[in-house]
Amino acid sequence: MQKPILGYWDIRGLAQAIRYQLAYQGIDFEDKQYPSTEDPASRQSWLEQKFNLGLDFPNLPYFIDTDGYKLTEHMAIHQYIADKWNPELLGTTPEERAEVEMLAGVILDLKKKTAGPCYSNDDRAAVQEIMLTAIAGFKHPIGERNYLIGDRVCYMDFYLLELLLACDYFTDGQVFAQNPHFQAYVERMWALPNLGNYLNSSSNMS
């Protein structure tokens, strides 16, 4: 049987949280990865396919379902795979769904604050300090809740998981050292069915 396809560069980037979510949901998918290095020529394989895949808005990441449905934009992909295979990840009540969407806005803003300086500042120590300040400013009762909205995960938990792992890596372990409640949260995510095995098999940071 044909598998859904997730297409992205051969790095973690915007696709890694989607990979986590697909793994957690038990969806067997093709992880289509395009070479990407500092040499522009390495991206040729993607450029050759970009406008030939039938995508309305050609971009990476993209998702092609088994019935031929295609979409791009990473948040839309998160929501689609949740809605199709596990709608509880969107929230089970109007209040929960609203909270998930509110958290999506807050966490995307946190992503910009932590990732943006990596592309504009060559001072690693300064970028680390920016990251640590931004993470410390994310005031969410994770210590009182198991996951973002309570005792069940939502699709934004996978996004936050990858954000925390990336920031902890870049700060040489200081994110978790200074915020043990986030380390405990990541360990809970790590223990989720299906996800732990995937995380252990893809723990390298690119």
C-alpha cells in the first residue's frame, strides 16, 4: 500500500515535529529528504521537482496523502494529520481547541525569538543568552500539567518538543539545566507510545 509522503530537506528544521507527530500517531510514511548544503547546487534535486509535484503553493515541507491530496505549510500539515488520524490532538472541546490555537501563536512566536538570531548573529554566546531568556520567559504551567493542555497531548506538544530539544542542543544543555520542568516535560514526551523509539533512532541534530 502506498504511504503518505513528507518532503523536506535532509535536516530536522520545520519537518522534525511533523515526523514526531506521524510517529506518535503510528502512521507509516515516506520521509522524502532532499540534499541541502551551503553549496546551492546541492538543492538542485528539489528545484527540479518543485513545480512538478502538483502543489498549489510549492514549498518545503510538503505532505502528499495516499489519496493524492497535497498540501504545504508546516502548521497546516500538523493540523491535517491530526484531524484525519487523531482529531483529539486538535482538542476535544471548543475551549481546548481555542487553547491549542492560542498556544500555536505563542509557541510560533517563541520559535521566531529563539531561531531568528541564529541567522543574524555570529556571536554564539549572545545567541545562547537570547535563547535562554526567551525560553525562561515562556510562562506556561508545564510543571503543573503533564502536557500543554493537561493530561493529553495536542499537536503543538510535538512542535514544542522539537523547539526545546533544538534550543537545549544549541545552548550546550543550559535550557534543561536552568529549566528542569522543561526537561521533565521532554522526558514525558519521550515516553509516549511510538515516540520514544523514533526519538532514540533520530536523536542526531542537523
